[in-house]
Amino acid sequence: MLTYRALFHVPQFGPLFVTSALQGAASTTSGLALGVLVFTSTGSPLLSALSMFGASLAQLAGATLLMSAADRLPPRAALSGAALAFGLGTALLAVPGLPLPLMFAVVLSEGVLAAVAGGVRYGLLHEVLPREGFLLGRSVLNMCAGTMQICGYAAGGVLVAVLSPRGTLLVGAALYAAGAAAARLGLARRPPRAAGRPSVGETWRTNALLWSSAPRRRVLLSLWLPNGLVVGCESLFVPYRPDRAGLLFACAALGMLVGDTVTGRFVPARWRGRLATPLLLLLAAPYLLFALRPSLPLALVLTAVASTGFSASLVLQERLMALTPDAMTGQALGLHSSGMLAVQGVAATLAGALAQRCSPATAIAVSAAASIAVTLALAPGAGRNPGAPLTKARRVRS
């Protein structure tokens, strides 16, 4: 097994890590600012949730129409160009008096682009690391995302208070620009992983091939649904505690960081496959207690404990890679990421709508119960050991 030290000696992993870190900081800082801006302007939990997670809905369009570009674009140009576009869009969101429909048009456009960028990023990760190092590398990027979320949400809360939401959005735009520079200057030029031009038809054909395998289909559903429904819980942090939403988001990120560290580095491969279902149940169960309207300290603890369950995605991604041909890894990982984010957007929308009819606390508990039900329904195929059936997986891949 690779160590963290050895991982950072792999050529090109360091620049990819820095690029991901800057974009993660930009996303969390600007996302919190946008959610607060919309909630204070409209008083609507639904619109606040959509402003923070609505881009995830547009990931579905990117996954179904444009994802073939993930394996057919030069990675350096694609990642630097996407980060620059995100920065320009975030700066536009800071314009005073920007109409709400135009604001959401920008958010949704960024979501379409993010679907392809995610496929490029994780496909490049699979390309630069040896096969046995992918899970550890993915774990490190998740840990990076968790750390950036902790820092981003904590700093975002301070910046919103000091600079205002619009000023914080400009800080996010600057971080995106720094990410674009890091990708352009740090990553080496590489050819696309697959030949041919990206197209809607090629996207559909490859998605159909990926979806045609029952094992891959079950793994993808396990990656999308339980996770997405729990993000529906998180989307209500702002209306649940507008004055302490940043703390709740930071504790969620802290829990994710701890879970990814333990699962990615210290859990033996022979155990990992058995942990998928328990981790997915842990991801949702603590949020059931939000129906009792816990005090803030207890809510912070529950949020952190629940978020350790996000490490189930590492186990399931390892299984997905064992079942996927190398030439399709970018699109498969992009399909996983964009599908998961699309479900998150749908779940955030439904949770926000439910919160307007009852209360944020009740909607959080209902979303958690739905995640548990889906996890139990998928459990018979979700807990297989990803390390054991590689021989069988090779036959499926052929």
C-alpha cells in the first residue's frame, strides 16, 4: 500500500492536489455566501437551498450530454479553463441588483460545466496514480475537500459578517482564478485518454455501456442515492440555524475528513467491502434526531459523526474502478460524481420544499429516513469486497 509521503512523490499528483484545494476553498466560501445572500433577500428555505445546491441539478445535463468530453479533452486545458469560467461566473453573482432568474441561470451553467470538470479531474487522478494507489489518492483529495470545507465555511462565515455576502463572492472568484493558474502552470500537458471528438451521441453510447452492467449499475446507485439524500439534510442548515450554519457545515466537513482518513489509509482492503452499508447507515442515522430539535452543541456532534459515513464513497469508487475499462474511467467517475451531485440537487429541492410546509428540523429527519430506506434496499449488492473479485471484474470489463 502506498503511504501519504510516497503519494506526494508521484509526479503530477501535487499540482492536481493544489488545484483541487483552491477550487474547493472557492466553492465552499462562495456557496455559503450565495446561500446567505438569497435567504436574507427572499426568506425562502427552498430558494436558499437551490442557490447552494442547484448547480448539482445541472450536473445531470452535463452527465447525459457532455460527459464524453471528460476522456476526450486535454486535461490541463480543460481544468484551467473550467476554473477560470467558475471564477467569472462567481464574480457575476456578486453584481448588486442581479435578478434572481439570471443568478440561477449562472448557477445552473456552472453545474453543467462542473460535471465535465469532475470527470476530467478524477480521470486524470486515475491516470497519474498506479491502480493500487487510486483509493488512497481519492481519499487524499476527499480529505483536501473536507479541510477546505472546514476552512472555507468557517472563513466564509467570518467574511460574510465582515465583507458582506457579495464581498465574499468576490473572494471566491479570486480563489477560482488562483486554481486556474495552478492548473495551467503546474500540470503537464497530456493527450486525451480516448480518441475522437466529444459529442452528445458518444456520451449516450458510453453511458449506455456503463449502465448495461448490473454490478456497475448497483454501485452507481449506491454512490448516488444515500449520499444525495443526506445532502438534502445539509441543504437546510441555513434555515435551521441561520446564525450558525457555517459551524454546522464545518462540522460536517470535519466528520468527512476523519472518515476519509481512517477508511482510505488505515482500513485493510479485506475489510473495506464489508463497510459500505454500515457507513451509509451511519451517514443518515444521526440526522433522525434533528426531529427532536437538538441544542446547537448536540447538533454539531451529530453532524460530525454522521459525515464520517461519507467515506462509503471511497469503498464504492474502488469497486467501480475494478469494473470499468481504463478508456472509460473519466466518464465513469464523472458519471458517478455528476449523478451524485444531481441527486443532491434534487434532494435539496425536495427538502427545501418540505421545510416550507413543516419545519427545517422535520425535513432533515425525513430526508435521513429516506436515505436509510434506500441504503437498505441496495444493501444486498452494495457490501461486496471490492478487492476480492478482480478476476471476475476483468471478465466484466472485457
